[in-house]
Amino acid sequence: MSAAVPSLRPENTVPAGRVGHRLALGVQWLDAATGLPVTGRLVTDLEALGSRALAQRFEPHAQGRHAVRWDGRLAKLFVLAAAEKAASPPATPAADQTNLLLRVFGGVTPSSGRYLSSNDPRRYVPRRLALTPVQTDGVPPSATDNIRTGWLWPGANYPLGANATAIRGRIRRGPSLSAAIPVPWARVVVTRPADISAAPSFATEVQVGWAHGDDRGEFLTVLGAAAVPGGATLPATLPLRLWVFLPPPSSPDPADPLAGLPLEQAGTDAVGDVLRGIQAPPGYAAQAALSFPLPTGEVVRPGRVCVVNDSALLFP
């Protein structure tokens, strides 16, 4: 006769380990041009939990990883926000009180204070994201459910290889070049049409390059092999189109240059078009496509950087 197996209880078990801390949110930032983890100085700041301001800096780790722990004031507010969410479900993802709002930008040192244009090395364009951590009653799981992957896009000072194919320019608004002002945080998409002489169609043309404009209106699009049409011979010029997406007009805040950054809602996605930065933020308007060669004479050549004339990127 076999003896009954007793049920497991604290008094007849031995602890095998414990959770030292829980991860509220972790983000690995990848270089959008190379797909590799971002290197160099980078700062990720938590600015709010839902509608509650909560200034806290993410801890930097190797391989472009940044993390914030479920601890202290953040843990207390998270439990409160989760209870509010359960009592009154949000009408939209943007209204979720458990959203973590963060900013990421380049800095001279990880301990840099608030963002200033003067302390940004401009290797990557800053971003502002709302991410919704997985949680139960305000407590995140001890697993890796809250690790996300985001992309950062080349800034004006991004180091280009000797044979890089790229397009750079400066986007402005105004009645004339002499009265033009920069458009901060614009988005740019490069497409390869099947026939450059046909009418532009953003929906059907192959997207081969993307860029985020910075606070000065400058952008840099690094193109890969997808920009080159098929064939045995490398063409002298590339038949491409440039699409510009402009944010609503706004007045920059000199005291907080990142205040005008679009808030991109990524929800609970571990990775997706929003986190990749290849989806225009809400409210952005597409402008008329620019087809290369441009009327001002610019062409895109393999292994060269094409600088677009300011007049071609002036919008009303």
C-alpha cells in the first residue's frame, strides 16, 4: 500500500528562488537603418502614467536596452491606475490610465538633464511613445511580457558608409524661402514605382525607405537594395518618389523642444509598425509626391547622397 502524497505547503517546501524585482517596462532600441542595437549615448525618460505626470529615467543596459522597474511610486500609481481602468474601461487606447508615456533621445551623457537641441548629437531622431504594459490588478508578470522593440531613425549627423545611398533635405513651410520656417517632426517615405511616368500612387508603390524629420525640419533617408529595380545592370539613377507627411501647424516651445513630438500609441504590441516608426502619426497629412529626377535637377544615384533643393521641400 502506497502512502498518500501530502499537498505542498510552505511548511514542507524549500524556496528555490524569488523575484527580486518586477519589470514594469523594458525597451530595446534598434537602429532602423541597420537593424542592430543602438550604440552610443541614449536617454529614455518616463514622463507620465496615463494622465499622471511621473518623471523617471529608465535604467540603461547593454545592447540598446532600457528598463524601468515596478517599484516605489510607479508601483503604487500603477495599482491605482489599474483599479480605475477596471472600474471604468477606457473608451480608446489613448485614454488607458495604465499607458506609460516615454521619450527617447540622444544625450551627451546618460545623466544629461532635460532635452535641449544643443546637447543632442543628432545621430537619431527623438521619439515619444505610449506603451501599455501587461498587468493584473496593477502588478506586471514576472516573465518577459513587457519587453518591447522600438526603432530609432537616422538623424542629420548619422554616420554614413562611404558608398551609402541616401536622400537628405530640409522641410519647411511658408509663402517663400525667405519667409519659410522649419517643420519639426515630419515623416518621409520613399517609394519605387513600377513606372515612374505613371500617376503617383502611395497605396500601390513599393515602400523602400523611411525617415523621421527632426526639430529643425531636417531628415535623412538611408536606402538599401530594395530601392534598386531588378536587372543585371546597376542603373545610373534610381526612379523613386518622395512622399512627405506633415504634422498640424504648431508653435514650438523653446523651453521644451520635445513637447511637439507626436505621441505614438503602440498599445501592448511587442513590435509593430508604430514601434518601428513606419506608420505616420494621427493627424499627419500627405503632400504631393516628388518624383526623381526632380524639376530642380536632383537625381538619386546608387552609392551617393542626394541633397534635395530647399525649394522642392517648401510647403504652404
